[in-house]
Amino acid sequence: MADPGTDPTTIAVVLVGVALVIAVGFFEMRFLRKKMKTRRIRAAKKDTELPDEAHNAVVTTKAIAATLERQGVRSPEVNEWIREAETAAGRGNYRVAKDLAGKAKDRLLVLKSQVASKGEVAKLEQLSAVAGDQTTTKERLHKEVAPNFPQSKFSLELAEGALATARAGGRDVVQATELFEAAKARFEAQDYDGALTMARLSKRAAEGKTVEIPAAKPGPAPVAMIAEKLTCPTCSAPLKEDDVFCRKCGTRLSPRECASCGESLLADDEFCAKCGARVSR
């Protein structure tokens, strides 16, 4: 049996293994050396750039602090960090200076964000207050314009147009004209409810439609006193001093007194009993 120590195959295997180990070790050492060299170069390069980075960080932080200070934002803590960063940079402790400047910058950005958020809230509150005091055009008109003012004015225009059309067509417009004049008188007296009613009746009469205006009930009490009682003799609706027609039922009201001498008149008087003046109706 051959001795393993002298066997050529065994010796060859051992030699190959040793060669592989040496080769792996060589290449690994070479790789590690290259890596360490690259790291040293980067570290050296970084150390060379560190003074500039520290200087830029301090200058940027000081600029932000000055801008915020003009806006009324001050932080003694940030100012102290900036002074310490400048001192560290002057002594060559660039990493410390850079860290302090970064810390101060982060704090300034937080303060800036807080100021901006407060400003937005203040703007919203101001806008809400202004919006609360403002009224829309529709609301302002509703407050300023009396009820039924636009409706009565529009109805008067329609009634006037209907009267013009009826006259052009040769129709009888006596009743429609009386109602229209009564509507105008109500409108000028700012009785827009009564003006609206009379204008609508005038338009219907001008169009040839039947308009029923109940006559006043006969009685011993003079119609001239209706305005004093402020009630209609037909429907007992409230009246104003200068009413010519009842705003509810449309009853035509006779004047209280003679326009010439002031004598009291009765409902069926055609002439004044005192001065003989004709009573206009």
C-alpha cells in the first residue's frame, strides 16, 4: 500500500489547494487595499470640502434668521446656536459648526411654518368677519324696497298699456281710467298694496273683462265720514284719509267735504248744499 505522504495524487491536491488559498488571499488583500484607498480619498476630499459646507450652512441660517426677524419672529435660542456655530467654525471644528447651523435652521423653519399657519388663520377670520357684515344685493334691495313696490309699479305699466290698446280699439275705458287714476293716487301715497289691487282691476276693465265694484250701502250716515271712521261701509276694511277706493272690495268712496267751502257732504249729494259747487266723484 502506498504511503499517502508520498502519493503523487495527494501531493498534487494539496498543492492545488494551497495555490487557491494564496490566490484568493492575494486578490482579497488587493481588493481591500483598493477599497481602503478609495475611502481615504473620499474622507480626505470630504474633509477638504467641510469648511465650505460649514461656512455655507452658517451663512444660510443667518440669512433665514434675519428674514424672520424682519417679520417680527425672534428666537434667542437660535441666535445662540448661530453664535456657537460661528465660534466652532473659527476654531476649525467644522463638523460641530455644520451640526449647530443645521439645528438652528430646522428650528427656524418650524417657526416660519407656525407664523404662516397663524397668518392663514387670521386671514380666514378676517374674511369671515367681513363676509358676516356684508349683505347681498338681493338682501339689501329687500330691506330698502317697500313690499309690493315693484309689483305695483309693474302692474301700473301693464294697466297703462292695456288702456292705450283699448283706446286704440275704440272700447269704453271710463271705468278702467278711473281705476287707473285711483291706482296712481295710491302709488303716490305709498299705498303699494292698494295701488297693486287698483292697477290689476284697471287692466281687467281695459281688456273688456267684467270688474265688479260693489256700491256703498245706503244709510243715514254720510259717506263723507268714512275716512274719519277709517273703515269701508261695504266690507269694514281699514281705510286711509285719502282713499278713493276700498283696497279690499274696491268700493268707490265719496269725498267727506266740499272742495270749495268745506261743507260736509252726504253720500248721494250731487251739489254742495252750502255753496252749490258740483261734487266731483
